[in-house]
Amino acid sequence: MKTKILITGSNGLLGQKLILALSPMTEVELIATSRGSNRSVVRESYTYLPLDITSAEEVLYVFTQIKPDVVIHTAAMTHVDQCELNPEECNELNVAAVQNVVDACAANHVHLVHLSTDFIFDGTHGPLDEEEMPNPVSIYGHSKLRAEEIVQAKLKSWSILRTMLVYGVADEMSRSNIVLWAKQSLEEGKPIKVVNDQFRTPTLAEDLAQACVLAALKKAEGVFNISGEELFSIAEFVYKIADFWQLDIGLIEEISTESLGQPAKRPPRTGFIIDKAKSILGYRPHSIQRGLQLVDEQLKRRENQ
């Protein structure tokens, strides 16, 4: 029997990596869903359906028709400042839509793999394990914590994967990420300002997809931290990016978070301890060096297509 897996948000970076990971698997029947038309260049060995997760009726109808064994819910509003400036839209996408997905999973006895974030924490210290007490400092963080609470309150079978600072390459990306932004800016000779007082364990998109697949196939229950193993300040990470592509580090200016005057507060120091994911899921993240090599290989392949 094949495991039927439905993805939400399949047009996003993680969603596209999940299509690449799951569509070749003979033991999986994959249904990818997202808003609008399919952006992935991979079109074989899975079904694509447009889905608006803000419509409870649409979500319930699709889940009831498909009857998936597992749903991997990646769709969310992740732009932290946009969430702060548009709290109603943030609530609709990150809380109300999660309720729709959870209700449809409950009605159809589906295991849910739900994506969450380090922004549910205040960042007073880190790295953090799964037992850390949440204390969000932004509307985005509050919305993601509320979503976690909805998942745990209603479902019997669920995995919550918390992640942070995800980077990688996908097709027709609606948003960039720190690696692509820093690389492109420095290649174009643009000076960039980078904060030196926020600390994270950056996550390669392929690694996050790997964790989602492991959690889905095992129907692993509970909360899991998913990230890389190396803790850097954002500035240190950007220096690593510049060094990898041999770009001019003289264009990088280190600044404080406060000097940016962003609408939303950020947790200063997070980072994850990933021992639980390694022992229970068999999760094995790439090093930053290898992650950047993979990004480089993918960008070169695109140029040659």
C-alpha cells in the first residue's frame, strides 16, 4: 500500500523541495497543492491541485476527496514585518487556515506534519531544545505559537517541526532568502548591512524537506527541532557566504538590529539543539559548507538549462 501524502504550499521553497524528494518515491502517492498554478518544473509522478487554505469548505472538500494518510502543511505567511503591519492577514493565513487544515485532518483521521518556527521564542538565550518555553515577541511569532496550540489541542496524530533561517533555490520563488540575497548583492557590488546581534542555526531547504519526509513516513509524534548544527550570527553567516563565492567582504557592514528600525521585533539568540530529530527521525543535516555547495550546483544547472 502506498502512503498518500498531501502537501500544502507546494509552490514555496520547502514545497518544491518536497516535490523533488517525494515524487520519485514508489511507496508514496503525492498530491501537491498551492494557491494558483503549479510553479514547479517537475511535473511527473504526482498530482497538482490548486487549493485556497483560507477556505474551510475547500480544504475539507479536497481532504475528503483525496483521503490522504499524511498532510505536510508548509503554507504560511512568513514575512515577519508584513505580519506585524498586516495582523489580520497574518491571522487568516497562520491561524485560521491552520484551523481549517486541522479540522479537515481530524474529520478524515489524517496525520499532520506542521511547520513552525524559532520565532515563537523571545531569544534571550540559545541554542534551544524542544522543552523550551515559548514567549513570542512579534505578531508572526504569536500566530505560529497559536497554530501549534490548535494542532496539539484537536489532533491525536501530529508532528510539529520547528525550523529557522531556511535557505535554498527553487523555481519562480516569490521570496528570496539570505544566501541568494547576499550572493546577488555582493556579486553586483552593492554594499549590504547585516546584523551581528542575531544568532541562528541556518537550515538548508533540502534538510528541512528530508525531516518532513521522515516525520511523514514514520508518522512521528511530537515536537522536533529541525535546523543545521552550526550556530552563527547573521553577519558571520554572510561572511561565510561571501567567502564561499570569493566575493568582496569589504561591502559588508555589520550593524545592530535596533539600527534597522524594523516593524517587528526579532528574537536575538535562538539556534536549535537537534538531538531528538537525529535520534528519533534519523535526521542528518548538511554542513553549511556542503549546503552552499548544493546551492552553487543548483544555480549553475539553472544557468546551463
